Amino acid sequence: MTDHVLGIDYGGSSTKLLLAAAGVREAAPVAQTRVPTPRGAGALEELAAHVETFVAGRSVRGAAVTVAGIVDDRGVVVTSSNLPWLAGLAIGDVLRARLGFPVVPVHDGRAAARAEAVLGAGRGHEDTYVVALGTGVGSAHVVRGVVEPGAHNAAGEIGHISQDEHGRLCSCRQRGCLETFIGGAHLARRWREVVTAEGCASPDELAALTAQDLVAAARAGHPGAAAIVDEATAALARGLLGMLATVDPGRVVVGGGLGQAPDVILEPTVAQLRARATFHQIPPIVPATLGPWAGAWGAALTADELATAPLP
């Protein structure tokens, strides 16, 4: 019987389950599905039930589950802003007790970055820097398939490098961070300000506007949207230029929701970066390829490592 590994990407609104043959070498799933994210006190029991249905009849050697938050050395979730009901739980131990195979937690952003470096747009390159442009801005440096976590397990917070001390307030309580220029939540807020000033939308319509709406408006030639995007891509170019001077990676992969608009975001950013560069070595800067399944693939890679270890 073929052994499998399971990647669980436990998201804020939906959870992705991905089954791969043990010995993951390419992004070719045996099976995959999405389920509504289990929430509240019985969340892990509900998640385990979904997993049991999904893997029924298949041999699973190990699994990994992504966590958007901080997990201590014992595997206990210290904090998770998107999944607060997990705080204080040893999520891997709870799931293992129900499912009967090893389960380990893994940081969601680092899992996605590793997957892009190993299986996605960075495949075949030893040194890849992955940037995720989502609600916020995160990144990870992946060398020979291993994410460099930093001495205090806090590397990759490129979104919280301040570019303007008098700029907008960031969630980290600094001002003018890169995230305030190109984080999805901030872009949506700025677009709502423009649309509000134009007086052409109802309160409900304003509340529903997202960063993707801004991208669509910029693509359609709206001058206000274009101005926001120009400022955002200039900030991202400055941020990447600083990263190149510090890290000097062999390849840069840009993903996340905004990374799926290369014509509006990535291409102008690269053009501005090249215009600003002096001594910098500019590697290939390419869009991510795994899309919303990157986190699940990263969890599957972690599970694969678990599967090759001796069973306890």
C-alpha cells in the first residue's frame, strides 16, 4: 500500500487538505479539498473529522498543520490572531490522539515560502527569497530547502521595516512601514478613501471594497487607483532593494493575493527597482506558481520529513 503524507493549511476562513505520496518531489497531489474552517471550542475535533473523511482508506505516515501565529517548542499555540481558539492547545498532540498518526504544527508563512522555493517558482535554485503580499507583507529566505528563521525565530518581517517615520500607523505601532504602503488591508483602506471622496458608492459598497478592487481600477486606468499603486510599488521596490543589499539571494519569488497581479504590481516594481539600483545584483524576480495551495504544500513537505523519521 502506498504511503501518503498530509498537508493541512488551517486558514482563517477555509482550510485546505492536501494528500501527497510520501517522498514529495513535485506539486502533484493525490487528492485535495477545501472545507470551512472549524471554529471555537470543538474546532480540532471537527477538523479531525474532516481529515478522517478525506483520507479514508489511505495509509498516512504523517501530517503537518499550518498555524498563523506563535507556537512554542512544545508545540503549544501561544497566540494566533486569526485562530484565537487554538491558544494554549498542543494542536499536533490533540490531532494525533484522534487521527492515530503523527501531526506537527508549522508556521503558515514559512510553510508557503518553503513550498514555493522547493516545489514552485524557486524550484531548482538553492537560494530563494520569497515575499508574500497579502493582508500584510511577509517574507522568508530559503536556502537549500530550509527556511532561515533567525536567531530569535523572528526573521522575515520585511513588511515592518519603516520607510517613513511620519507615515501611516502600522499594526506593529510603527509608522510608515512597508506594509502601510502595499499591505492589502491598507490598500483597501486607501481605495475606500478615494471612492468616498468621489461620492459614488453607498456605505455598504464602500465597506466591501478590497485591494483587488483597487488593482482592477488601476488596470482600468482610474487615476486615483493608479496613484496609490505607483506609491505602493515604489515602496516595494525600495524594500526589495534593501533586501538585495542585505541578503543577496539568487532568486526572488513574489506571491500572495497581490502577487497574482504581476502586470499591476510586480512588473512596475521590478522596473522601479532596476531604475534605483546601483551596486546591487538583481536576480530573477518572478511570480509565485503554487497560488493558494502553497501553505498546504509546505505542510506536506514538513509531513514528509516526519514520515521518513522512525515511528515512535
